[in-house]
Amino acid sequence: MQIKKEILIDFIVTVFLVMCYSSNVFAEEEITRVTIFAENLNLIEQTKMVKLDKGINRLIFGPVSKKIILDSVYPQGEGCEFLEQEYVSDSLLSWKVRSEIEGETLLRISYLATGLTWKLNYQVQVGREAKFMDLSAWANIENKSGVDFSYVYLTLAMETFPEEVKGESSEQKVKEEPSPQSFFPQNSFSYSIPYPVTLKDGEKKRILLFSRPRIPVKKIFLFDGDRYGEEVREELVFENSQESGLGDFLPSGEIYIYKINSEDKMVFVGKNILNQVLPQGKGSIYLGRAKGIKVEKVQTFYQQLESGEKEYSYIIVFYNFRDLPVKIKAVEHFYGEWEILESHPSDYMKADNLIIYEIEIPANGKQEIQYKARTK
């Protein structure tokens, strides 16, 4: 008997809803556009054709995200004035609308919500001789909005919204009001998927953003003691240019590295972070600590001068236990005002607050760098 009573109650509620909304206007779905920003914020734009009577109408709209930010809902319709808004269920909105027209009109609804998130990662396959690589970028999307999105046009945005200014008086805020350009930094970027996609509630989906074959790369061995300690890093460097097959902004993201070995088999090298690479800039992919190469850096002299300046010397010794010679790029950093007093080898490149040596270490041999510097 309890089961029959519940069925009867459900039936009465259903009849009541039909009677209440029998004269209401329901919007029929046409186009949905979704923009997913970087920090769990979504902009959802829906356009639907509706039929309205002249005068007051009750308009039912949905489904909408269950994580909708109700204060952000912005309805628009030609000749329409939206008087009241209600959230009538988990996924329906209701408006009282005054219409000046009789017949069909295009309804545009924009609102913010949470629940849709995405992150970028890359996959790279390096050729056997490490002269070319294939690079792919993927979007990993997760839907926790509480509703299914069917055949939506999707934009994935990298930019985030500016944080509120805290701890400042209103007078300071007026004086230091940011320009519109500061809201959208130069490295802001978005991907627009050129075809409609379906995102079911609870679903995780990967979408290919782009794939670029045979990008020229160069393998280098890098020593930078200030940043990485006594490690010689093995890296791939590439030009982010149209000539190399790229030329677009590459946001930071995880990168999975595969390589074709001497037996033409694919092996997994590792997972790292590809740091942001601007158009026409240089990118680098960390492959790991170089095997068979060792480095020792020792301070051999230090003196504090009466002028407050400091003089010091270092020796850096590289050992190559490989059967082939290797070239190493060695970077030394300086701070404040500085100059190099002595250097062996004498050939180095000066850039900003650092110097760069490029030395070759013979097979099963060693090579040294010695320099003396003055700073203040």
C-alpha cells in the first residue's frame, strides 16, 4: 500500500505541474556555446527560438548547469522585459516576461557556472637520431556540472580573472584602477573546438587540440649550477616558429616524452613540464640527467676588498665517461655590477647577468673551465 500511495502522490504532482505550466512557453534548444576558463569558471551562452504572446508570459528554460551562479544570469530577447526569475528545479529557470511582440523571437541566455574544468598536456615522440619530433597537444576535460551538455561549441581559455584588490582604501583603488589590458595578459590564449562536442555529467574526455609532425630539434647538454646544482641536464631545444612547423603560443603543461630507439621501438622516456613558449621563442624539453657525464665545481679564491667589492674564482671540471665526445653548454650567473677578470677558455658569450661557455669534452676525457670575477 505504501508503494501505491507514493505513485499516487507523484501522479498528483505531475498533473499539478502540467496544469500550472500548460499556458507557459517552453524554450526549444538551438545553439549552446561553452567557454571553460582555467580556474573552474564557465561561461555558458544559449540561444533558442521561443513563441511569445503579447503581454505577460511565463517562460520555462532549461536544462541549465546545476552549479549555475544565479546572480550572473543575463537573459535577452527582442521586445522582451524580464520581470522576475525563479530557479524552479535542479535544472530549470522560470521567468515572468513582458513581451511587446506576438510570435517567435530569439532568446539569448548567458550565465556563469562551475563544474567544467580542463587542463592542457602534451605528447612528444622523438626520432631515433633526435633531430625531429612529433608534438601533440591535448585538452583533458571533466564535467562535474550535474547536467549533460550535448552538441556544444566549446572554447578552452587559458586566462583567469583578476583577483580582488585587498587591503586598499577605495581612494587607492580609484587612483590605481587597472587598464583593460591588465585583465587580459599578452600570454592569454584560447582554443576553439571547430566541431560540436558532447560532455556527459561525470565524464572525463580528451580532445586533440593540434598535432605537428617533424619539428626540428637539437639535443644539448646543459650545466647551470645556480639553478640545478651539479647536474648535467639532457634537453631538446626547438624554435617555436612557422618555419619549424609551429609558431603559436604554447602554454605551460605536462609533457609525456616517447622516443624511437635503435631497434625502431617506442620507449617511454618520462614525464615533465613544458614551460610556456612564446611565438618566435625557444622551447626546451627536459629529458633527464645526462648519463656518463659528471661535473665538479669548486671555489678556489675569495677576497673582500676595502671598496666593498668581492673577487672570487671558480674551477668547473667536466668528466666524460662516454665513448664519444660531447658538447656542453655551461651557464654561470652574476648579480649586481660585475666583470670577468680572467677566463680559461677565453671564448664565452655574455648575456644579461650571465655568461655561457660551450665546450667539447673528449671521449673518456675531461675538460675544465676557470674564471675570476669581481662583483659589487
